[in-house]
Amino acid sequence: MQTSEPRKVKGLVLLFLLITGAAQAQQTNAFTMAQCVAYAEKNSPQVKNALLNIKIQQETNNEITGAALPRVNASAGVNYFPQVATQVFPNFIAAATYGVLVKEGVRDGNGNTIAAPNDFGFVQAQFGTKYTASVGADFSQLLFDGQVFVGLQARAAAMNFARKSAEVTTENIKVNIMKVYFQLVAAKKQMDALDANLHLIEKLAFNTKELVKNGFSEKLDIDKVNVTLTNLQTEIVKINRQIDNGYLGLKLLMGMPTTDSLILTDTVSIDELKSNVLEAAYNYNDRKEMQQLLIAQKLGEYNVKRYQLAKIPTLALFGQYSTNAQRNQLDFGDSKQPWLPSSLIGLKLSAPIFQGFSRNATIRKARYELEQTKNNVDLLKLSIDNDVARAKSSLQNAILTLDYQQKNMELATSVYNTTVKKYEQGLGANIEVTNAQTELRVAQTNYFNALYDAIIAKIDFQKATGKL
């Protein structure tokens, strides 16, 4: 007993630590729809990549800026020549010597005037030392380049395009989150209705059993109620599975771990769904896709300008400074033997003359691409008009259908309650209750389907008009 008790305590401590660790790993989040969107903006991999594109564009802009800034390079090197190169050249030393002798009329030992030979031959000589070293620096500054200057002008537009692309990505995720979020909220309302139906059927089953005991009903009536009860339970299991899958899909959109718990705190407001149904006034520029496309058009204009200015000469300033040393021994630190400096400063003008007609083709290509972008702007305007018209019509029809189905569900509920009372009082048949229950479930299903459609239609309408 003394040895088993500590083991039991250790086991309980280990179990407690495991349970505590699992609880800490799983987080519970109670979110409104807006909080779900905010969570996605921080955690969704798609949004993260869109935000990284902004940083990538910033670094691209820095590269363009760097092309207009001075460039400085430093270099140092040591060379060793095991065999110094031998140079072969005409014997100009002998030619010069004979030229002086002939000019001065010098005579040889025999008294004859010295005459220059016809061929002085060649001399072989080694110039240089076994070791050379150099240390230097060079710089260059671009003074004018049309393509670089256009790139500098286009930096702001390029950054705006990257930011707008991120906004478009975020908005698309927001649309999907809103649809799934409110569908799940509506599904919760549907589950509440099914649970209420389940309670009514269970009560009916109990009452039917009592009627059978007292001889006022048949066992067949109990079987019919049990069939209805089983069908309803099966439907509840099915919808619960759909809701679970919906939560998994919502977490995926948000970038939330599947192990975390998510609680939806917003509700579906019927009044909100019905509000501003007829207000279809919109502006093309309210759509982020249009904003993005207009920026792309501006970038296309910069692109044409950039290629056009590529025909203009470029001008650059450059300079160089170096110091060199030559030794036959590896002793470059010897202060008695000097290092010899050299420097230069210059301007370089580069003028493109003929590029095989490729530059003109590039300019025409950029113009055609710009024209395509303009056509896409016109196409998007037509698409927005179509989206708004379709979304408005769908929303109006969805609201009308929702109203009809709500009234029908209320009527079916009233019919069911009345039928059950008649049956319990012995004034009606079990088949009437079963039929009323079936009609109620159909009416509820139609109502919640209409509610789902209205939610989707309202979100699509807000997206179409740029008022999401």
C-alpha cells in the first residue's frame, strides 16, 4: 500500500497536466461576424500572401530607387607571376646608338666611318615584377535614364495596386465569411425549431401511449408516431453534421485551427435583410475591382511612356581611383618602395541607334495591353450593371418568398397545434396529426431555405453595389 499510493498520486498529477495542456491548446472564441473578418485579416494565409505582395512591391520600388542613386565599389587584389611574361620587340636601342655614331662621324679602329647595319634584329626582355598589388574604388551616378525616371514616377501607383489587390482579396474572403457565418446562425435557428418539434413529438408519443393504455387508441398509432420521431431525429443528426462541416469551412476561411472552438454571437435580423432593398443607387468606383483596374490602367500608361523614353540617350557620371605596387618580393608593406596612385573622372553618353526594330514592337505591345485594360474597364462597368440588376431582383424575390414562407410556417404551426388538441380530446385521428406534423416540417424547411436565400441575396446585393 505504501508503494502503490505514490504511484496513484503521480498518475493523477500526470492526468491533470495532460488535461490542462489540452485545455490550453484549445481556445474558445466567441465572435461577431466583424470579429471573424478581423481574425481572417490577421490569420488567413490568403490575406497574409496579399500583404506580403505589398512588401514585395515596396522592395521592388526600393530597387528602382536604387538605380537612380550613386553606386560605389571597392576592390583589392594581389597577383603573383612565377614567370614574368617575355616581350619580343625590334632592337631600337642598337638603332639609336648607331644613329648617333653615324651622325657624329665616329670611325672604327681601322679608321673607317661607322655605318649602320641593315637589320638590328630583335630584343627579348621581361617587363614587370613577380608581385603586383592594387587597391581602388570606383563610383557611378546615373544622370539621366528615361526608363528609370518613369519607374520612379510609377512607384506610388504600383504600391496602390498592391494595396488594392490585398483589399480585393480581403473583401472576397469577407463575402464568403459573411455567407457562411449567417447561414450557420440561421441553421442554429432551424435546429431550435427542430428541437421544439422533437419535444412536441415526444409529448405526442407519450400521450398516444396513455390513450392506448386507456383503450382510446390503437398500437398502430404509437408506431406511426415513432416513425415520425425517428425521421425527425435522423433529420436533426443530418443538419448537425452539416453545421459541423459549416464551422470547419468557416474556420478554414478565417485561418483558425480546427481544434479551436468558435461561437457565433451575431443573430439574423429579418428587418436588416429587408432594409434598403429598393435602394440600388451605386457608383462604379465604389467597387474595389474597378479601383484596382483603374490603377492597372495608370500603370499601363507608365509602361508605354517607359518604353518610349528608352529611345532617348542615357547619361552617366563615373570615376575611379586606385593605387598600385610592384615588387619582386612579397613585401608590399615596405615604406621605402612607393605605391603609385591613379584616378579618372568621366561622362558616358549612350545613345541607342538600332535595336532590330524590337523597341518599336515593345512600344506597340504595351499600347495594345493598355487598350485591353481600357476595354476591361468598360467590360467591368457592364458587369457591375448586370450584377446590381440581378442582385436587386434576387433580393426582392427572396424577401417576398421569405414573407410568404414565414406566414405559411405560422399557419402550419397553428394547424398542427389545433390538430394535436383535437386528437388528445378524442375528436381527431392520428393520421391527421401525422399529416399536420409533416406539413409543419415542410413549411419550416421551406422557410429556412428562403431565409438562407435571403441572406445570400442581401450579401450579393451589398457586394454588387460596393457597399459591403
